[in-house]
Amino acid sequence: MLHRDWPTPSERANLSVPEFASAAELLDSFVHFLRQQYIVILAASLVTISLGVTYLILARPSYTAVATMLIDPHKRQSLQEQPTFNDAEGDSATVESQLRVLKSDNVALSVIKNLQLSSDPEFGGTKGGGISEYSAMRLALAAFESRLDVSRDALSYVIEVSFRSHDSEKAAKIANAIVDAYVVDQLDSKYQSTLRASNWLQDRIAELRDQATAGEQAVVDYQRDHNIVDAAGKSTSDQRVAELNSQLIIARTQTAEARARLGRVQTVLSSDPGGAVDATVADTLKSEVITRLRSQYLDLASKEADWAARYGNDHLAVVNLRNQMAEIRSAIVDELRRIAETYKSDLDIAEHGSADAQKEYDDAVAQAQRNNQAQVVLSDLESKSKTYRALYENFLQRYMESVQQQSFPIPEARLISPALRPLQRSSPKIILTLAISACVGIVIGFAIGVFRDLWDRVFRTSEQAEKVLHTPCISLVPLLQEAAPTSTTIEEWSDAGAGSSIRDEVQSPSISEDGIGFSSAGTAALVTGDEKGMQSNGEVVSENTKRPQSNEENGTPRMIVHDENVLWTPVDSPFSRFAESLRVIKVAVDLGEIVRSTKVIGFTSSLPNEGKSTVAAGLALQIAQAGGRVILVDCDLRNPSLTKTLAPSAQMGFIEAISGKAKIEDVLWRSDPRTNLSFLPMVMKSRVAHTNEILASTATKKLFDELRKRYEYIIVDLSPLAPVVDVRTTTHFVDSYVCVIEWGRTKIDIVKKALADAPGVYENLIGTVLNKADISKLGRYDAHRGDYYYNKYYGRYGYVD
């Protein structure tokens, strides 16, 4: 059980590294916290509850009256086709806004003036009138607002107006007055708003009317200046362009026809003249001359063909006919030439007309383009004119509506449940006050408890010591009173079978004088004078008792006197908790022999007055009484408290033994034969600075080697770790160490620092001992300890307090 893996040097340097706690550990820590601090939490709760009760007794009762009103935004809309611009929609934001209006200073001041609350003592008024009217009004307003509460009923349009007062009738009266003042304020605000809107609309309408008129006049003037005339929605320039375009097309068509006719005639004339008779030209059909000549030509041609067939081609008549036909063809050609000249004249006329039409068309297009550019400006002027006219008509309509609205102002709120005189007081509330007082007390108690817990950086439980120091806590030694109990005598303990066999004392040879030499300054006269007695199980200090003083020079036996000092508690009360806790240390020492040698056990602590000397002496007495061969060595060279208690008259001891000035048996002190304890005192007749050099010497090692041959157990009382470095130099002759920690007093950081700075001690540490434990308070910090120490059945085993 005592075997463990010893920490490495890096682990010793990080003894303060925190570990992550599990949920179970956190819960356990919380339960432990409650056990430790429940008195503080309970006391704080009782104090705050007492203050709450005092408040309930002294506080003046108040009464709260509630008036219920409804915000109905649809009432106004039922009398008008559409809401005006000053009507808000009945949404949540609107209702919340009305809540703010109800809490406004305007409504509050109206109620204060109507009910003359500024002179009411409840609202800061005084009979003598020692303050100004304005100050009285401000005081009344502040008191009024502190007593007013306005809330909305869920998401509905219902609003509850609550007012608190010391007078129930006054509370109901003021609550109803608040609703009335709110309704009047709403009506007045709507009327004023409508009136202001009407005046503004009137001025705005006049301005818009002037702007609309000016815009329309600007359109007319611009059209006149730029010759822009509309006909059936179309400008004259556009119509002119369209007409000229049609004329131009006609002229171009005529020109093309004249050119075609002229070309046909010229083609006919340029061909064989004989073909002119058969050639067809448009105007030949209309020419009577050509028609008549062609008819004659055809007749002659018919005769010529008949006579040529009848009389021959050379007949004179035939030749005459041919000559006549030639003359007719020549006449037809001449007529065609005349027609060609006519076609040429028509072509010239058509070309001149087409050119004139093209010029007029180009001029009209240019004019139309100029008009289109002006039309852009004209459109902008017309748009502005229409906008001004639409605004004017719209605002005129709004103005007429607002004028009509002034004649029927309708409020959007109405009272649905007037405030009645309350029968029960609303404050102070007994249950709520006490609950809040208790909660505040618990919170304060927890805060104080946390502060105390954070401030209480000391060891309280063995589990805490093991977790923090990573070493077993082998025993929890209870706190002892000034004098040890005497309920059980040594004889009774011997009769109870605990065993009191006394072994023969083993004689040992003296140490040769080859160790350390000391100058005459190394010793001094025996310390004399009154010395305080030992209190509790702290550091042992000799008291001025009339014990027999031995005279070593005269051969008087060096005997340890058995008095009422707490050192003798294991002998005087073997069944006490103190004795049982020392047996636990004895068992741990014996079991530690499995791991390492525990023949020489050094007892140390972090700070002075933690009880290491008492524990060491008690363990030595208990082992000696049980029959073990044990010697108690006082190696606290700076403060040999055990020597001052057990051998105050000793003139030689440890120093003389290691220096060879005296043999071991000449400096040993022994108790009575029933305990058979050997004690090697430490006599320092003057202070020595380098005590660590004495403990680190070879002579000290030889002395303990000799003691190992004579005794089974060597209990060494060493100096504390923090003040001096002596303990760190004892590792060459001490096998194992026991670190004594004062329960509830020694700081955790001090112990961790002391052990971390002494790695040789920590590596050979059997465990720690929590000394001076207050058993009555231990249950707060460790739940099972209460039953562990106060089990009623322990008496069956002879267990006594």
C-alpha cells in the first residue's frame, strides 16, 4: 500500500502544476465546500432574513390601483375612407409608443396639476412651503414617476396603468386621472397636429398653385417662341415633312416616266426609219397625225403589194406607191421627232420639279430636327407643369380632408376598467421579501465562503495532502490539550495485554576521536532559567518543573522524568486517538522496510512549531513501551527542544559523541525501565552558524552506523526545512523521512516549496503526518472522518478520547 512510483526531479519541480478535475471531483469539491462553509452561509442567510423581517416591520404599507385601457386604432378608420398622414398604424411599435406617452412628463404634470399633488406630503410637499414652486413640482414629478407602472397585456392592445400609494383611495383616483389625462392629451395632440397640418397645407397649396400656373405658362411661351404648333397631337413640322416627302416621291416618279418615254422615242428614231411606222410609243397612240399617216401607209403598202404582184415590182404605179410610202414614213419620223422634243421638254420640267421638291423636303427635315430638339425642353416643361398640377390637386384634397377632420376628433384609447380602491396592500410582500433576503444571504454567504476557501490555503484532509504532494499521508494526529489524559495508567495498559517487556540495554563502544574536532567556542555553559512548558502537541519546550537534576560528573543516573507532558500521552493513554495515530505511523514505517531501509527515521516539518518533536518523541516512547529497541536522537542543532524537555540538565550529548569527547553510553539518557527509551540529547552551549556541516560530516555518519548496530529503530528529530538547510545534509545517514504538517495552519505553498527544494528528503519520504487536527471540525472537510473518529462502537475496543 505504501509502495509508489517516486516522482522524477522534473515532477518534483512541478508539484504545483494543477490537474484537470472530473465532474465527480467537482461535485465532491462542491459538497466539501458546503460542509466547510455551511455555518458562514447559514449565518449570512439569518442576518439578511433578520434584516428582511425588520424591513417588513418598519416599512409603511403601499396599495396599488390598476386601471385598464384599450388602444383601438380601427375606430378612427371607420369614419374616414383612408387614414391621414398623422394617424399611426396600430402595430406593436405603436402600442409600445403609447406606453412611453403614458409615462411621459406631460401626462404626469397634467395629473399633478389637476390633483394638486405638489402640495401632498407623500409627493414631497410641505405645509410650510419652504421650497419654490418649481422645486416642489420637480419633487412631485420624481415621486409620481417612481410610483407609476404601465404595462402591456401580452400582445394585445390592452394597457394596464398601475399606481402605488400609501392611501388606497388616492391610488385609485390617480390611476383613473392618468387615463383621463392621456385621453385628453391624445385629443389635444390630434387637434393641434391637424390644425398645424391645415395651416401648412394652406400655404403649400398656394405655393403649388403658383408653381402649376407658372409651369403651364412656360409651356405656352416656349411653343410660341419655337413655332411649335400641335395639330391633332402632331406637330406642324412633322406634317410638313410628310407632305413634302409625298410630293418628292411624285416628282421623282414623273421624272422617271418622262425619261423613260424620251428614251423610247430616241431608241425608235435611232433605229431604221422604216421601223418608225411599226414602232409604238405611248403618245403615238394619242397622235391623230401619226394615226392617219400610219393608216395611209398601210393602205399604200397593201396596194403596193397587190400591184407589185399584179404588175410587177418595177411598174411605175408600183414605184409611185413606194415613193408615197417613203414620204409617209418620213412624215411619221418627223412626227416622232416632234414627240421626242415634247418628251424632252417634259423631262426637263419633271427634273426641275423634283429638284425643287427635294430642296423643300430637306428644309422641312432640318426644321423638324430643330423642332425635335426644342421638343425635349418642351416635354420637360410639360412634365413639371403636370407634376405641379397633380401635387396641387392632391394637397388640395388633403387640405379639405383635414378641415373636415377638425370637426370630429376621435381618441384611439378608451377606459375599459376603471381603477377601484385596493383592499390588500401590494408592498412590502412578505414572502417575496423573505425569499429575496434569503437568496441575498445565501449569495453573500457563498461569496464569503469562497473568499475564506481561497484564503484557506492550508491542509485539511489526508486526501488533499496526498493529491497536492503526491505522497501518502500516513496519519492524522489529533490535537491534544495541555496535559495528557490519565484515564488509563501504565499498569492498566500493561494488564490489558499491550506488552511491556523490557529488553536489556545493549552496551555499545564509544566512537573513536577521528571525527570532527571542536574549538572551545563550540560549547558553552548550560542554559538555565525558567523555561515555558509545552502547550498542546506543538514544539516541545521544557517547563520549570521541580524534576530531579542529574549530575553526570558525580555519576548520578541520567534518567528521563515521566511527568504530565503531552509527550507521555502514548504511555499514559495507550487507547487514545493520539496513541492510535502514532501506531499508524509505526505500521507505515514497518511496511516501508519492504521498499527501503527505515531503520533511521528522520522527523521534520516545513516550519517551526508544527509538532514534529512531539510526534517523534511519542512514536519513540510507543515503540519502546512495546519492547522495541529504539533511540530518540535530537538533531535539531538550532533549537534542541526535545533536549530542553527530556534532559534539561544534560551537559553532554550529540556533539560530544561525534567529536570523540565522550562515549555514547556516557551521554545517553534513559526513561524508566517500563518504557526503556534511550535518548541522545543535543547540548549546544553556544550558537553555531554552520550546523549543516556538522550533520554532513563523516563523524555523524559513523555515529549513526554505530547506533544502527545497537538499536532496531533510530528516531531522529531534525530541524524544519524552510528556516535552515540542515535537513538536506542528512540524507547520508537518514534512511527515510516523515514530514509533519500542522493541520489547518501550515500553508500548502510553503510545504510544496520546502519539499521541492529538498529532493533528497522528498525521494526518501515515507509520507506526511497531519498534526494537531481538530477532530470536532474535521467532519466539515472530510465527511467520513466524523464517523471514523466518533463511532460509538469503538468503546468495545477500549477506545477512549
